[in-house]
Amino acid sequence: MFNNAGRKIMSIVQIVFWILLILGVIMIILGIAMLAEARSSYYSTGIEGAVGWALILGGGVMILVSYVQCLFYAAFAQLTENVQRMEGSLQRLSGSSQGAQPAPFGPPVCPSCGTQLKNGAAFCPNCGTKVN
Ligand SMILES: [Zn+2]
């Protein structure tokens, strides 16, 4: 139920994104076309008309830029999530392998037979192996 609602919101966001993208493209094309028209027939359109179409062109560019930024942000967020998930599994991997090894700061043991050694012992009391 919650998943369905989330999916619905996502599709609405996607639709809004598409509308914004199309709107931005239309505004840019219209702005460029009307600016060219205003330049070719300067006296009929007037400077106010040219400024208006330039504003529309700028608005379209801004919409497209923010759209691309949103896309990049979404891709970046996805990438960050993936990296974090990878790091988490790596940490779990190294953690499990560390658990299998003897503790690095535990009491010293003989490398040959595994008997616990007294601190500073030069030889293993069980098998006589020289230890450092
Ligand atoms: Zn030993």
C-alpha cells in the first residue's frame, strides 16, 4: 500500500519533469524564433517585444539547467547510495574474516602448537619452539 503510493508519487514527479523539459524546450525555441523575427522586423515588434521573448528564452534555459541539475543530483544520490552499500558489505566481509583470526592483542600463543605463553617467554613450555 505504502509502496504503491510511493510509486504513484514517483510517476507524478516524472510527469512534472517531462512537462518541465518540454516547456523549457518550447520556451527556448519560441524565444529564439521570436527574437530572430524581432531582429528582422525590428520596428514592427519593438524593443519591448524583444525583451519579453529574451526573458522567455532565459526562463527556458533556466528550466533546462535546473532540470539537468536535478538529473545529475539524482544520479549522484544513487551513486552515493550504491557506494555506501558497497562499503557496508565490504566492512561486513572484513569484519567476519577478522572474527576468524586470533585477537591481535590477546595473550601470546605458540606459533607451532598454540599453547598459551607467559609474557616474555623465550620458548614454548609445551613443544620448545623458540618464540619472540
Ligand atoms: Zn608450542
